[in-house]
Amino acid sequence: MPRKDWTREELIVAFNLYCRTPFGRIHNRNPEIIALANAIHRTPSALSWKLANFARFDPTVTDRNLSGATHGGRLDREIWEEFNSDWNRLAFESEVLRSKFLNLQQGEATVESFPEGRTKETSVMVRVNQGFFRSVILATYQSTCCITGLAVPELLCASHIVPWSVDVRNRTNPRNGLCLNALHDRAFDRGLISIDRDLRVIIAPSIKKLRGGVEEDLLSRYEGVKIKLPHHFQPDQTLLRYHENVIFRRR
């Protein structure tokens, strides 16, 4: 049977699945890989190999046994670079394609809930991209808080390192995210905790003064703890330095 080249749409939706699949789940027995493979008329083995192959472009992947082929198609790299140059547009486009291929209906109700016109279009894109970002961050961190190890998805947040309102370009960039429990997400957002160059938790002086209370047990006890890094899409040091230098409260 002649080999069928991958189309741009297939590669975009495959990369979407790569983003939202925990690293140890990239194999041909994964139900989500099987479902998408059937939808795009590929074998699960071919799709899982394509997902693993994307990892070879990720500079934060250290386990090269998990990084797919030693060679890859030109389009694979182009898709990787396209996402990384415009995460907002490609995240939205990939979610639209994912809905089309898998015949998902939940997006239609979301669209109808917004007013007509450009406000509606922008609001839908924001909602879709927020959902994409949360899915990717929880998958990347194996649904576990990178500080405390809490593994209850309902209590976890996809935390932006540089806030959504500050950096439009990195709003849906997985390397601008950390998986934190709700309390530490709030503390991180308010600058009461941050992450230093050694990827260890630092605590604001105002919190460290509160000795003997629940604050010490819930926050100060984690000072100096090294965050658990994911296998891929590890946090960008430049973005972490912004948080430490601009958002973290040093007084």
C-alpha cells in the first residue's frame, strides 16, 4: 500500500495530542491515541510514533529514549516551530481541528453562550485557549502539584508564571505554566512565593514572619523545596526570572 503523507491538519491535531498526553502515555494502547488515529485514518502505532517524534524538538526532553526517531519530516519541525512562535493561534486552531476530527459537540454550547460579533469571537478563543492550557499543564505535570505533590485534579490549577494579562504571546505556552494546588497557585499569583534559579521555592518575608500558625505549616515549610519538573515543556527560566524579579514580594 502506498505511504500516505501527513497533512498539515493531521500534524496540528497530532501535536495538540502530544501536548495533552502525559509522557509515559505516548503508546499505541492509549485510548485517546487510538480514538484520534481512527478519526484521521491512521494506525495507533503511526500516531504514537509521530507524537514521540515531536519530543526530539523539545530542548527540555532529557530522556532521548523517549524522543522518537532520529530523523523526521520537514513538516514536523515546521509545526513545532509554528506552535512555538504563536501558541495562541495554534492552540485555538488545533482545538477546532480536534473537535472536527473527533466530532466533539461541547464547543457549540460555549459558542452560543457569547454575544454576536467580535466580542463573541474573542471570548470563545479565550475560553478555548484557557481550556487547552489547563489540559496541557495537568498532563505535563501528571496531575500533580509540582511543590507539594498533591495529586487531586479538582484541587489543581494551571498557573501562569507570567500572568495572562501581562504576556499575550505566552498565554498558552506550556513553558509559561506550573501545576500548583489552589492555595499555592494563589500565593504564587500574589507574589508570596516564587521559584529561584535553582528551581527551589522561595517565600516572601511577610509570610516567614508568621511563625507557629497554619501559614508556617502550609507555606513556609516548603521554602527551599525543589519543584518537580515534567519530562517535557519544562518552565522557561526567563519567565521564572520575571516572576521572581517583578511579582515576588521581597518585603
